[in-house]
Amino acid sequence: MPEPAYPAARAVAASIEAHFVRHRTAATAAGRVDLAPAPDAASIETIVDAAFWASLRREEGITPKISLAFTPPSASQLPLLFSQSLPLYAAALAKLAPAVERPGIHLGVWPENGSLRVWGTTRTLPALCFVLEVVASGLLVVKHRGDAFGKFVNVAVLEGDQIKMIDESDAVEPECPNMVQSLLGFDRVNTSRGDGHVNVLVQMAASMRAHGRGGALLVVPSASTTWVESIVNPILYEVTPPFTAIADALHERDTDPGSHEWQDDLRRAVDAVAGLTAVDGATVLRENYELVAFGAKITRRVQHALVERVALTEPIIGSQMTVVSPTQLGGTRHLSAAQFVHDQRDAVALVASQDGRFTIFKWSIREDMVHAHRVEALLL
């Protein structure tokens, strides 16, 4: 019997098709020729529907985690081709899941004799390729890759009957944090620091979410020490001299850009610092990526007011900015991070919740208050 349709697949297909057409048109106008074919709405609906029902199945008690890429075999380098392509059915996808659940492996999907079929696996994808990831049971994320070897950018998040289309227009807001711009695929280039600045914080955010314990990271100016006025003294885990592994890896990249060793060094250093955020209290990182403390207790700065309201936004189409009490954002970590940024307006605070939520706190000159950017939909 045919499986029942997943209503959200049809509801979101046209919007996703428009996203890929828009980006492909802009890239073509800019002279790009290394582009993946834009998926049509019917193909998007079929892929999303099959992936959703596959996510509800179990193979040996484990939820399938797969990545589907809409691309022909000819667009991949060294593809693994099945002698006979497989039907794009939930049962077939669930059976394949254990073999392809490692990061970077995609199941290739392409039309064959009038229907979509799985032709094999690939580790390489053309630019602007449609990718659908099964993250958890009933949780799907549609992505595209800006460049053939670039990072993935989230397009839509589907969780059961809830649909979140990412709003790229947030990236052009003057006060949009650089990290949010990077997650939306609009990196700002900082010539004084190189393009590693934003990417490090994106990697840090992903690593903080991965350990699942929640955590807080305070990014403070390198040349300033006023941040200590918002920290309870003595700091239990002060780092002396500062831990510079992240900065060292970035220096290695700048001096030997052709080497890939710095990437492994950077990944290990980021994971090491992100792991410290699991300790109760906040981790303090200078803007030059020197770690100076962790487990730090945040307190209200002397002669500064208690933070009473925070502007809250999420880069989702249809979402509007609201002004809320910081207590509505979460627990103690969120409240203390909002207070820290309220008192230290040149600092940024990153807060991960145990339930997967992720918030970036930054002072907004326009709103004259702390601005909380909810970005977990960009990190899935």
C-alpha cells in the first residue's frame, strides 16, 4: 500500500523551489557554471515525504540519520554507484542508513524513467546542491552548499507539522551579528583578522550544542579588562597564561594556507574550549581567541541597572521581534548572559541550552537594549 503523504512536504515544496531558483539565477548572473540543477517542487515534495517516513522507522532500535542530495552521478567525484538504483522509499532509506550515517556521506537521488531513485553515495557535491538531512525522528533540515567545498546553509527546518523557512533578509540588518550572517551564508570579510573570525564562533556554537550539557561563552574585547567587573572574584578556573591553541591554529593557517594540518588543530582546539562551557559558570574568550577563564560566575556590575527587557528575534520567515523579560528566554545562563551584555556592551554572549536551543546576546544601539538572537534553526 502507498504510504500516507506528509502534508508539510507539499506545503513547503514551492517555497524551497523558489529559494533554489533565486540563488541559482543570481549565481549564474555572476558567471558561475559549477552549479547543481535546481530541484523542482515535485521532486522536493517526494524527497521530503520519503525522508520523513524513513525518520519514523527504526533499524535495530536506532533512528535513521541520512543525507539525501538531489544530484546526478556525473556531478560527483568518485561516486559509489549501485549496480541497480533503489526506489526512493522509506523502507529502503532506513535499511541503508547504518552505512551512510557518518558525516559527509550523501545518498544521491536523481530521476530515472520518470521516478526518483537512489543511485549510490557521494562525498562531493556541486555548488547550490539541494540536500535534505534526517537529524532525528520527525526532524528534517533542508540545506544548500554555497560552494562545492564550502559550508552548508540551512534553508528550512521541518519538525512534525512545524515548518520554519529561514529568513535570509536578517543578514542585511546593520546590527546582525557576524556569526548570524555566516550561518545565513553572508560572511563579512574582516581584513584585519581574516575570514576565520566568524567561522570559529560558528564551530564553537556547534561544538557547544554537541556536548548537550548547556553552556555559556563570553567573547570580550582583547584590549579591555572591564569585563572582570561583571565576574565574581576570585575566578575559580582562571587560565594563566591564556590558552592560545585557537589563535595558534589560525596563525598557522595564515602562514601556511596550503596545509590542512591547521584545520585539525583548529577543530581540536575549538572542541577543547567548547568542552569547558559544560562546567557550571561561563567561559571567557578574548576576541583574539585567547581563553582566559571558565566556570566564571556572572554578577551585576556595580552601579548598573538590572536588565529588565530584551529584544528577541529568530531568523524565520513570519517571525517578528518581541520585547520580553530575560527570564522568559530560559534559566540562569540566559538571565546572567543578558545581564553581562547589558553591563558590558562591547561583549557578545553565546548560550546553549540542554534542550538544543542556542541564543546569541548582543547589545543593540538601535533598540537601546540587549538583543537576543535565537539561532538553533541555523545550527541543525
